[in-house]
Amino acid sequence: MTASAPPPILVLAGPTASGKSALAVELAGRLGGEIVGADSQQVYRGLPVGTAQPDEAERAAAPHHLVGLIDPGEPMDASRWAALADRTIAEIAGRGRRPIVAGGTGLYLRALLHGVVPAPGRDEALRARLTAEASALGRPALHARLAAIDPAAAARIRPNDLVRVVRALEIAAGGELPSALHAAHGFRPDRYRALFLALDPPRDLLHARIDARVAAMFRGGLLDEARALLDRFGRPLPARLPIGYAEAAALLAGEIDEAEAIRRVQVAHRRYARRQVIWLRREPGVEWLAPPWDGEALARRVNGWWSAP
């Protein structure tokens, strides 16, 4: 007996603060859909403000999945997320609903649509040594080591991105070149029939939305979430935490004032949005949508695509 083909999916991507969540909720309502979150920051439980998780109204308007899934500090990689997404998508389709995958984490989306190239597993002892070296010598020193081993991989990873630098060195220690594994992702067959849409607001509008969102986070509970993390972990906070919590912790410790904390987080989110756009522009089959977005017209188009053989 052969396995049934996976259901078609709508993928709605784009940079942070571009409006994905609101549009996904609207489309879910118009299409009879449920939303599968593809966001590496929103997977964390107990951090709804700092990760801009769907609010109560959005959750009431459409079911959301894979949001607030794991505890802070717990690892989540693309392979594990894709396996969870596969199961969730099948369950949604089994209920006669339409799966809408919405988020801005390009590696998650690539893993879902094209699969994950086998790579060396986690080596906790090596990770601990590399993290200790980064603390003693500075993160750029670890990045320089990666550049000597795999210049192409180092060119893709920021020197201060400790999580990705450590993972790349871990892969290299396992006998693989991280850049070769990265390139191999682009040549795997499609796992789903997918309509892949990405929101493309003008940069000045996107930056204004990011700045306003970050300021609202500081007013709306980010500091309370940071206090809870400090009570649990102390300082320094775990490296895997989403953007903003280190700056909030520094503010709580009196090391910087509120204006500087907000500025730093705004800059970090703008840089993150830029990396998201760069990643998505390299992905095959992405259709970019400039605002304004007509939800009714877009739903009609998606419905026609879904119904096509």
C-alpha cells in the first residue's frame, strides 16, 4: 500500500513585522485554514511579548500550531521542527481544513519544503568547549576559526552569531563542510505542492513597524518576561534566547537606560529582517507581494490554486 500524497499548503513568509500574522489570520478565516507557525523565536513558551506571538484575538480567529511549544533554553532545530510541522499539516488536512504555514525562519521553511540534508549530530561536550572559548576569547575568534576551515560558511554567518558558528564548527568536526550541506538543500525535490508567498513592504515602512513594535514590547511586558528568565537562569542568559532579552536584562541590571535598550533591540530586529529577506530571495518559487494586500482577492486566488489539479 502506497502512502498518500501530502496535502497542498500555502506558505506565507516575509521579514519580521511585515504583517504576516494578520494576513495569515485573515486568509485562514476566508479559506477555512489553520496556521502552522514557522518562527524560530515564537516556538518558545512563556515569551509571548518579546517574540510577538499571536495574541488572544488572533488565536480566537484561527487555530495556531507550533507556537509556544518548548521551554526557553531547550534546543529546536530545523529537522525537529519540520517533523512536527509534517505531523501538524497532516492533522489539519485530516480535519478537512487547509494548512497555512506562516513565518519568517527560512531554514525551517526550506527543511519543510525540501527536506533536511543529513548532518553530524549534536556533540554537547564540543559545544560546551566552544562556548567557553567564545566567552574567553570572544565570538569573532571562533568565527575566524570557521573562516579558516570553510570560508563560504563563514561568509554566511555573522561573527557574533554564536549558535550558528558553534553548529558550523560542530559539523566540520564531524567531517562535513557546512557550506556543502547548505548548498545541498537547494537541490532536493519538493516535499509539498506549495504556493510560496512572501510579503515585501518598503524598507522605510518595515523599519517604522519594527521600531513601533519594539517600543510597544518594552511597554507591554518584555521586562517582566526578562525578569522571569533571570530568576530561572541568572546571567548570562542562554545564547539561544530570542532577540531582545539580553538587552532587557542589561536594562534591569542598570547597565543601560531604556532608550538605549530600545535602540539596540530595534537595530537587532532591523538586521534580522534584512537577513530574512536575503534568505528568502535565494529560495526558488517565492512570489513577492507588495502592499497593500487585498485579503479577499488573495483568498480567491489561493482558493483557485488549491482547487487546481
